[in-house]
Amino acid sequence: MSDLLRPSSAPSTAQSAAELLEALRTAAPLTQCITNAVVTGFTANVLLAVGAAPAMVDMVGEAGMFAGAASGLLVNLGTPTPEQRAASLEAVEAATLAGTPWVLDPVAIGVLPVRTSLAGELAERRPTAIRGNASEILALAGMSTGGRGVDATDGTEAALDAARHLARRHGSIVAVSGAVDLLTDGERVLRLSNGDALLTRVTGGGCALGAVMAAFLGTARATGTGALDAVAGASLVYTIAAEDAAASASGPGSFAVALLDALAAVEPAEVIARAHVEEEAR
């Protein structure tokens, strides 16, 4: 292990994750998702499995009204139709006024101009969290032109400076997904190494994680837990469940089903025992 890393943050981060999971299952936070058409059903089922209440409200005239009452909001730019673009801006404005935490997932930005422009506009509205792969985070920070569609062409470590920049500029938690997830609030840097490669073989694996983050952030707001711990908690629960799903799956199809079962079954004590967390020394 590098001298710059220390595992001492693991107990507190894992403990917070376990406590948030328990609180989430009690509260069933209402989680609004403005997300892409490819993953809507899977995302809703993931939220139900973990214990949240999904609401796929993405119509202009309703999105803002709902965001003001929701526990958390996800804005995912996977298929940004004109209606969704307008609904996203409406929902974010209402969420900001109501104090509803929200997550920006800047899917496939960089080369594609419409979503890239929208992602930049939304980022300026200070998301509670920004979640993406390394190429998306680099593109949002203006440090690259993005990856290959939804696939990253950069490793998470390559996006560390970009993640810190975005976190400091927008006051957001930035989560860079990869083989080792990298999370930062601009000062602290966490590396989480749970998970399984089968998550990359299922459509919606990353998009659904953004929704789980929104649910955990909504729970954290009610319990007074910090946003970095909430985002880390969502990632840990999700990736530990992925490990369990992969152990029983024979391929991507059975993995997708097994992930739902694993999310419903994962226990807080397992999260504490199995979390792999390292924090970079300041």
C-alpha cells in the first residue's frame, strides 16, 4: 500500500454506510429519476430492491413540482430528449429551492454537443453529487473530449485532478466509477475497491448507481450524515451486492437478476465487514 493511502477511514465510512442502509430501508426515500429510456425499468427495480421508492417523473410541469417534495433527485443525461432537458432544468431549480439533494450523471458527454452543453449548465447549478466514469468527469471539467460513448477510455486515477476541480468549483461530491471507485469532496479522497466486472456488462449498471446515490443522499439529509459518506455508502452497498450477484451468476443476464436479489438481501453488518476503503492522506 502506498504511504499516501491509509485504511483507517474504512471503519467510519463503512459504519456510516451500514447505518444509512438501515435508515433507508426504514424511510423508503422517494427518489425522483429523470433518466434515460434505456435504463428506466432497471433503475426503478434497483431502487425498490435496496429499499427506496422510485418515481420516474420527467415531464415539464410535473418534474419541478415533484422535485420539491422528493427525498432525492437523479438527473441522468443518457437520452436527453427536448422534454427531458427542460424537465431537468425545472427539477433542479425546484430541488435547489427545496434543499432536495440531487445527482448529476453526465452520460457520454464530450464529443456530443447537446448533452455536453446541458451537463455544463447543470453543473453550474451545484449538484450535491456528480457521478460518471473517468472520461465523463474529465470532459465535464474541460480536460478531455470524452470517451467512447458511454464507455470510459481513461482510468479513474487519470480523473483525480478533474474530480477535485469539479468538487471545489461546484461544491459537489464527485464519484468516478471504475475498477476502483474514486470519490472526493475536493479535499478528502476515498478509493473503494469492492465490485465486479459484470457491472460493466449490464445496461444501466452505472446509471442505477446514480439513483442509489440520490436515495442515500435523501436519507443522509434526514439523518444529518455528510454527503461524502452518503455517496460512499451508496457505492459500497451497490458494489458489495454486485460481488454477491456475481458469485451466483453464470453471465450478464443472470447477474442482472441476481443483483436485484443481492441488493435486497445485503445486510448492514456485511457492509461493515466487507467494505474495502482507503483514504488518501491530506
